[in-house]
Amino acid sequence: MGKTGFWQRNDLSLLFLLSIFMNGFETGGYQAALLYIGQEFDLSIGQQGILASVQLFATMIAPLLLGPLADRIGKKIMLVLFTATRVLSAAVIMLATESLLFAVGIFTLGFACSIVQYVAIAGMQDAYPLTRNRRMGYITAMFALGAVAAPLAVGISMEGPGGWRSFFLLSGLIFLLLTVGLVRTEFLPRELLAVDVQDVSSKGMYGKGVAFLCLIMFLYVGVENGVCFFLSNFMLDTLASARGYLALSLFWLAMIPSRFLCGLFAKHRSRLIYIAPLGAALMLALLTVVQSELMAFVVVFALGFFCGGVYPNVLTYVADFAGGRTATVTAAITVATGVGATIISAIFGFLHAGFGFTGAFLILAVFLGMDGLVAWFVPRLRP
């Protein structure tokens, strides 16, 4: 039943938003802390890379193994269980005295975060059927906000006696509070559809539509990871700039207003879904011809702004195609993002060897152009 009053309507939404914020917080924090973790455990760059891939692998396989489960046993059970698992994983990470135990903790954390990611998004869609498209912009913005805030938290942690472990202590405490909040909150719809509004869930899952959404995210996240992993190298190689880290921060920062705006203008989703990847394609192509560091910063910010619009607009179509199985479809999209990130990041080295950074980024821009073409068809699909 729908609820009245701001808190009564939005209590569940705030828990979902905080859950996704913490996913971004964990992701950005782990990336920022990896250098210090490697120093403590005396890891080479290659070993640090393997440690980083442990989390990515866990993120990819979690929805493969448990994707449809939330639609069968309930989203509350899944969120409570895996948010509590994040508390346990944070404890393992804090107590780790060698890299193998740390890897176990970070694998568990990555696995749990992946489950929370797709279940929280699906839960938001189910609980708020009237405003779900707008809320998709807000919930994806929270991930970017967490990713931007986390390096600051890591920096503060490194000034204290606990070092990087203090960051995971803070995370664990927030996860504990989240677990309590989720247990105490009812997972009932906060909005009710009018009787004359068509219920698309009665038609069953629309496989073609789901496949298109997965393909969009496969291409987009693959390109995003390729750009993010090698942006600093590109800046150094083509512009002799050692401030690629600043460009990367601008890229992620731009996603926050972008995703909030996607939420505000969700009624235009049928156009935004293809404008976002096409705009990103143009910005990435433009980046390959800039001649100054300052202009590169401007273009990278614009690139992040357009990239930020892809994910929330894709999510607005989940309920249209899911046939009531929102967690299953969101899990499939999550798998596609992991596979795209793995494959396209892996082939970037070969693209660089053959065409250099400029040529490789141009090829990634073509991928984004293809992404825009695929996205153009989505609003024209009918379950």
C-alpha cells in the first residue's frame, strides 16, 4: 500500500540510495588504498593488479550465480544477508595480516557489493513504480558521489594510526547500521499505480529488449574501463602531462550532475538514452586531437558528463522489459557490464600496440557510436 508523508514514502528509497553510495565508496576507496595496501604487503605492480582483479571477478560472477534468486526469495532477504556479509568482509580485511587473507576479504566484499547493486536498483523500481525513472538517475548518481568521496576518506585515514584499515572500519560500521535499517524497514510499495495504468509485468519478460539493454552496457562499461585505466598513460604519452589523475577525477565528478539531471528529465528518456553515448563518442574522438592539458581537462569533464547519462537511462527501461522480474534483468545487465569491462580492457593493450593511444581511443569512440545506434532502437521496441 502507498504511504503518505515524506519519510514514510522515502524511508526505503533512502536505504537504497545509501546502499549504492556505499558501493561507489567501496570501489573508489579500494582503488585509492591499493597503493598503500601493496606497500604494506610488499606487492609488486603486477601482484597489485591481480589483487585488483579479484574484486572485479567477484563482481562479475555474483549475478551469474545468484541473479534470479532475489525475485524468488525476496529482495529484503537478499539485501539484509549481503549487507551483513559486507560487515563480515570489512572485518576480514581489517584483520588481514597477509595478502591471501586480504584477497579473501576483498573477494567477499566484491561479491556482496554486486548483489546489493542489482537488488537495490530492482527494489527501487518495484517500490516506486510512479517515479522509478526519475529515481534511477538519483540512485546511479549516488554511486558516482561515493566514488568521488572515497579517496578523500582514504587520504584522511592515512593520516591516522590505523592507515587504510581505518577506511574499512568506517565502511564496516556504516554497513552495520545499514543492515539494522534494512531489517527494521518493510519492503512494501511506497507508490500505487492507478487502475488505468498498463501493467507491463503481466506480459512476461521481453528477451529482445533485455538483450539490447545488456549490449548497451557491455559496450559502454567496456569503453569506460578502457578510458579510465589508460587515461593517465594517454595524458603522459600525448600531452606530456603527469596530471592524468586529475583528469580521471574530473571524469567521475562530471557523472554526479549528469545523473541527477537524468533523473530530473526522465520524461525525455527516449532521446537521452542515445544522446548520452553519441555525445560521449564525440567527446572521446575530440580528446584524441586536443593539444593542451587544459583543453583535455575540459573535454574529459564533458566526456564524463555524457558517459554519466548512459546507465540511468538504460535502467529506466528495465521495468518495461522485465515482466515483473526486475532483479533478474538488472542482474543480467550487471553481468554484461562485468564481461564488457573485462574483454574491452583486455583488448586495449592490443589496440595500443597496433594504433597507439590515439588510435585506440578512436576505436573506443567508434564502439560508443555503435552503442548510440543500439540505444536508438530501445524506445522503439514494444514488449
